Amino acid sequence: MILALSAALVAGAVLRGPGEAVAPEPGKKRVAVVLSVGGLGDRSFNDMAYEGLLRAEEELGVVIAYGEPAAMSEDERYLAFYAEQGFDLVFAVGFLMHSALEKVAPKYPDTQFAIIDSVIDQPNIASVVFREHEGSYLVGALAARKSESGVIGIVKGMDAPLLMKFEHGYRQGFHAERGRLGKEPGTVLSMVAGSFADPNRGKELTLVMVGEGADVVYQAAGRTGNGVIMGAKEAGIYAIGVDANQNHERPGTVLTSMVKKVDVAVLETCRDLVEGRLAGGMHSLGVAEGGVGWALDANNRALVSADDEAHLADLAAQIASGTIVVEDLPGSDERTPGSDE
């Protein structure tokens, strides 16, 4: 993925922002992706969306473009630009674009839009959401099997309901696995960075958690999460990556990654467009659909035993079948800021 991104960036083949005309090609659908704050290079959410766009170009023959707003205040302008240009499908990447797309889409009823990680009830918007809590349950269970201190942590980019799904699933998996192992419940520390684009803050919060006993820290913070992995490496603890497979970032430090297949979501939405079946409404992807899961490869193989692998496969099968039901959000009386203590 990194090589593909680098090649495309060097070539400049698909970087077409507002104000630059994008000529149509006869017989080909045109698809644009408007990236979330942080842009390309987060090695996570945005990069995955862009990878899906590149795959759609290669596999489906669509004409592609992408935009990187410098601030949320530019989201509307970018979305409207691609609609004005006559693109067949325009993606809004991330829940932070909810309000912008809600305003833009009604002005262009003949344009099809898609939003990742939010739901907007309009006929020309396909809302693609993930059951992140299911994948987070799996990595929480693995954290429970590897934590020696019984204290783990999570760094979130923002204090938002979507990010709470990551945390709540992680907590459930950790506590349930501690129970299966016959251990005390343990502690889950939670901190909010306030940004998806501040690796220094991610590292700082990770080291604070290490000081409180955490020996596994999960990042749900985009580019900020790159600092979580750096901090974990420095402190000699485990990190858990998010969205993309980040196991290669620091082999031996990244225990696993909760993969959220944004690339597949973008590709398959484009496929629906090309094959004439794209429609508005909500599309939910979880463990059963292969939309979320955990990553095992050569980079973390030494950290995950055969027993760990088999156990997580069994847990995934139970989630997919409905035997294990993972809550997406806690009840209002269950949520407390900070740690479990």
C-alpha cells in the first residue's frame, strides 16, 4: 500500500483539488474521495480510503480524484466541487464530514454520495458504517492474554460516540478474557488526545499510561496514534494499531492491529456504482462480513502463539454467529471518564 501511495503521489495522477477541472472520459464512471483531517500519510484511516480508490481505478476502470481539505471548514467546498464537476460518486471520508455532506447532498440530487462512519438519511447518500466494537473486542481479548500488569490503555483522537465504540468493545473483550482466564477484572485506562494529527501528543499520553502501569495501549487516533506506537516502543510495552494493518510499524512492539477495511468499503461501493446497484441507506460491516478483524502476519507472528490464534478465531466465529454479542456503546450509567477505577 505504501509503495502504491508513494508512486501515485510522485506522479500526481489523481491529486485534483477544487478549482482544477477534471475532464470526463467517455464510458467511464468518475469517483472522488474527500479525505478527513490529517490527510494522506496517517498510515491508517485516510490511507486505507485512498488505497480503496486506487484499487477501484485498477480493478473497475473508474476515473479517480481525491481532495485533502486543510480544515473542516473546507469540507463543503470540496464536496460541492466534485459534484459540480459531474462526478458520479463522491465520498466523504469520516464522521467529521457529516454536517458538510448533509448540507451539500440535497443541492445535487443527481449525484451519488457515500459517507464513511456516519449515517445520513438522504436518498442519494450511501452510509457505510463498521461495527468497530466487534474487532475491538478481539484485540481486547488478546491484550488480556498478553498483559502482565492487568492494566491496559486506549488513546482516542476525540471524545466522540464513534471512538467510544472502539473503547467499549476493547473493554468488553479485555474483561471477558480476564474472566475466562480466571483473573481479576483488571483496569482499562482511557485518554483523549483532542486531535487526529498530533503524534507527539499520542506519545505523551502513552507514556503517562505506562507510568500508571499499562503494558498494552490501543490507538484509535489516526496520525496521533503513530505517536502511541513510538511511545510503546520507547517504553518497551505493546501497542495495538488501528484501521490499517500497522504491524510493520514497529515489529516486536505492535502486538496486532484492529483492521477496519475502509479500502474494501470504498472499492465495493465503487463496484456497486459501476454495476448499477448503488443505493442510499445504511450498509453495516462487522466480523461476519469481513469488515473488521485483527491482523496476524510475519511482523507479529512471534508475539502471538498458536493457542492465541486459535482462541481468537473461535471468538470471531462466536461473534459472527451471534453467540457472543458485543455492545456498541455502554448504557449511560456505565460510562465513566478515565479508567475503570
